[in-house]
Amino acid sequence: MPCSSRKFRCREWADSFVQKRHTGEIPLSAGGALSFDKDPRKRRIPDAARAADAQHRFSRIYGTTHRIDMETMTQSEATAKADMFVRKMKDAHLHPDVIDTFCLYYRKVVEGDRGLIYSRDIRPVRGDEIDHLEKLGSFAKIGASARGSAVMIVLNGGLGTSMGLAGPKSLLMAREGKSFLEIICHQADRQHLRLTFMNSFNTHEATLKALSAIRLKHPPTWFVQNKFPKILQQGLIPVHWPANPELEWNPPGHGDLYGAIFQSGVLAHLLDMGVRYALVANCDNLGATFDDALLGYMVEKRFPFLMEVARRGPGDFKGGHLAVQRQTGRLLLRESAQCPDDEIAISQDIATYHFFNTNNLWIDLAFLHDFLGRERFVRLPMILNPKTVDPRDESSPKVYQIETAMGSAIVLFEGATAVEVPLSRFYPVKKCNELLAIRSDCFLYDDDSGFRQNPERAGEPPVIDLDPKFYGLIDRFEERFPFGSPSLMRCRSLKVRGDVLFGRNVELEGDVEIINERGVQILIPDEALVAGTLYL
């Protein structure tokens, strides 16, 4: 289809812009007159052929993508808008590879690409295609001998804003008066493990201050996650928010792990210290402890990348799932945001797609270093999140946040695999519901044995649904459980509606529903036993 003299297709501009960026016609620098070193040996940007080859590989791996309607721009308008982001990121002193990564994804936004993955391009994973942790015990001895060359990388970029926290979620009290950060550090010390933290610009200073008060056998290393500029939905331009300039930026998701650890020099530093293998886990998942069998399995089989997956239950239908890419036969992770609207039902069918990603990943750091030395960054599929500039103010301007998920690298790393693990290795705290469970007698913690499920409890922890109006924010939650969590040892599920204050030593049994419709707070007295449905 021919283009008019003033308008053109986004694809034409995108290809032209990236081609000129890589040949030097549209360079990376701050200010109006842009320039960079013409010497290709000094230039950090790959030539056009390498960029085209990378795009070809990306398209081959991910297949078809879906487009949404975006405004049509003239070529000069599109180029000027893209360069506004380049100048903003240069002014923030971001690494050239971070700028190039953002430009790759911004091109997709301008094209209207949502980064969707279609069911026609994937199939479910069969149970016999991946191993189960319970069958890997013979590898534990190998893993124990390799522990000295291993590190645990903790994803520590979240603020816990959904729970009303203003600081790092890892500093929230988890159990026995200790924060998530303290428990992670003590468990690493107990297992003689090194620790590395990936902080964000929101959590870095507070985390360093907290770490300074914790004595560890191996002083932890750290690096800071990069940041991307938010994209104003109206006009696809950078956000200007003088009231709080920090809100003009967003963390690019934990997929930034690969680039950030490489660009910071921490990856090379770990390898220089003889560290070869890494377990990566979220700071709010205390179940993600080091496992010798998993490490030994990875070492013996020489996997570059291993993902811990678990069976999806009735409460896991909304999340992403593991699949197999039909074209390549590789494992692939489809996040919920990457699912087309008309395929949501099949993606949520836990009888079809059995496994979800626990976000516990094992990585061969030498492989990663070599990969990034060749490619400069990992071209993960884009997740485009519609938000508002101020997440606490829904009336603030609408923006897009470009993010990526680290688990989606499984399809990019040849030879990557997955292992099915029990749910005891996955109990993240995303809301106060989960916080109540891990503080309860369903779990145990002491410095000698660490955090673990209570062996006296049969089955998984209870499903908890607290009224978000009264328990959604941490301060309101704490006020209503002044004596700690009630006993949940014999509780299968708990649902609370209305304002309920829990007394001392309350015990819940079976499927419990507590309903208060009076409009005033009601107390459940000390030593009470509650079973079934209770109307207050």
C-alpha cells in the first residue's frame, strides 16, 4: 500500500529509525545537534546488519505479534519523539545499552505491537517433558560440592505499594520480629551462601542502610536496576511531572536483571571470584531457599538456565503459564499480559496449561556473560502495562510502562529447561492475605532451621481473602491483629468481610467465613474457636 506524501506506516519509520540509529545518522546524545564517535571500534551500537539479524532471530522465535491502532505520525514527528526519550535518558546518565534497549521496545509501541503470544504458536507442556524435584535426589551430592561456586541473587526492587508501604517490601516484618531481608540474610549465612541484591532506584538507599546493621560471613554485593521513562499515552511522548519527577520513570521489570548485572560489572566480579551459578528469587518468597539437588542437576546436565515451575491450582488461573513453542520446540513463558483477549479462557484453563513460573530461576553465569558479550542485551518480549503517572491517583495522566519478565528468557537460551517443584518453594507475599498466613502457625522459623512449612499441618496453607477495605493496607491490617495471627493449623480457608478485630489466641477451623455488616468494628474475643460461617 503506497504512503501519502505526509503520512507513512509506523513499520516504515521504525525500520528507518533503527537503521539510521545504528549507522550513525540518528545518534545517541543529549542536546539538539546529535553526534557520537564514528569509529566503529569505539561505538557501542552494533551495525545495521547485526541489528537486522537480531530482529530476524527475535521474529523467528516469537512468531506473529498483534498490533493495536496508534496515531499515524509523519517521519519527522516520530523521529523527534523518539529522540526526546533518548535525550531524557542521556540526561539521566543511563548506560547506552539501556537506551538502545528502550528504543527497541519504543519502536514496538509506535508500531502498535502489544507483544502478544498466540495459542496457535504454542502447545501445553506434557508432564513427562520436565523432571520433578523429588526425583533429583541423586544430584544433591554434586550440588553440595558446587555450593562454594554459587550465589543467591535477590530481586529487591519492590516498594509494596499495593500493601500501603512507602519503603522496600523486604524491610517489612515477616516473622519473629525479623524482616524479610533479615531472614534472607540469616538463611544465606546458615547455608554458607553469598548474596547479591538487585535493588531499584526506589529501594537502594534504605536497603544499604538496613544491610549495614546485619553481620554476614560473606558481605553481600549489589547492583541497581535500570529505569525506563514512562510513555504518555496521548502523543507517545515522555512524561513531565514536576510535582514528583521520580514518577516520570518506572523500573523495567525483573527482566532487567540480565542487562543490569552485566552493565554494573557485578557479573564479571562474581565470575572473577569463582562464582559460576546463581539462584534468582523474589525478596518476598521465603520458600525460595538454596537446594543442592537442583544445583547438582544443573551442573551435571550443563543447563544454561533452569526455571522452577509448579502445578497450577484453582487460585493460579489468572497468572501466566509455561508452554512449548511449536516452531522451535523450546519452552516458553506466556505471561497473562501477553495473552490475546479472545484466548484468556484457554490460557486460564489449568487442565490444559498445567505449570506456572515460580520466579525461582537458576542461571549459569558464565553462559550469561558470554551471551551478553555477543548480544549486548537479552531481547525479551515486551510487556506493555497501561498505568497512570501517579499510581495512587487514578485521575493523573494515562501512561504506558515498558516492562519485561526475566523468566521469558527461557525461550531465548538454547538448552534451557524447567523442573517441577512443590508449592513449599513458592509462597510470595503480594498482599496482606499472604502475610497473615506466613505469620501464622502454618509456618515455622528459627535461626537454626530457617523458614519452613509446619510439618504438623496437612496440605497447603489456607486460602485467605480479607476485606481489602479494612485489611488491604498494612497499618489497618496490623491494627486488626494486635496479638498476631490467629491459629490457622486446622483452617482450610478464611474469608472476612467487614471490620473485625481479632483477640488473643483465636483459633480458626475448616472453611471459615466471618461477616460483619453492622458498620462498626466487632471483636472476636480471646481464646475463641471459630468454624463455619459467623455473622457478627
